[in-house]
Amino acid sequence: MAPVPGGSRSGHTHAQIYLPEPSPAEGLDNSGEGKTCSHCHATSTPVWRRDPRTHKTLCNACGLYLYQRQQLRPQKLITVDTEDLDVADSDGEYDGPECANCGTRKTSTWRRNMAGAQVCNACGVYEKTNRKPRPLALRNDKIRPRTKH
């Protein structure tokens, strides 16, 4: 156990508090090697997260879904993500995800529409605000940065 520094400026002594040393349990190393998501079993993610109730390791997608909706990510979304990876591995010319609505492969961020399909940022925002798919006539291949006030 490692002591936590204690003491005061007035000269009074305080009892030291001892905290247990972290144990090398599964999923607790900081290196990211050997970690798996306790929900979807992913082994690669931009950020590892934790379930606040059980403290189990979660991938970024499962952790964000749990935080935003207070429930675990449904198997349907996990399956769709896994299928996207399988398609990417089988096609040598595949250069990344493709929007289920407009077919673009370039976007600032990928989103999910109400049906759970992967869509580009423009289609996702349009569908979220208008409650209908974005018309193909609005498609523009140029990604515009945000305007600063």
C-alpha cells in the first residue's frame, strides 16, 4: 500500500491514509494491449471507457451509448459495425465507410440514422432535424468547415 501524504502547516500530525496498490487485473493496464470491450468484445477503439456501475472496460462506442441512453448498446448496432468491418476486409479497393443515404465516403464524422444505418454527417444532421432522409439533390462532395463567429 502507498501512503497518501498528510500533515498540516500548523504542526499537528494526521494519521496517514493507505490506499491499496492497483492490481494487474484484466483490462486495467493503461497500454490498451489485451483489452476487450466487456459488452461487444471489440479489441480496438480510439478511447477505452468504463461502465460507471460495474467498472468493466467498454469500447468508445459502447461507453458513449451507455452514457447517452443509460442502456447498453443493442446487438443490432454491434452486428452492423461488425458487418461494416467484414466488407472492408473483403474488398481491396474499399477506402472506408459509405453513407447509406447518399453514398459518399468522405465526411467530417460518421453518424447513425434512426434505422441504425451509418450515414455521413450531412445526412445524419438533416434526418435528425427534419425527420426524413436528406434528398440526393442536396449532396455536395465538398466538406465545408464551420464558420467562426
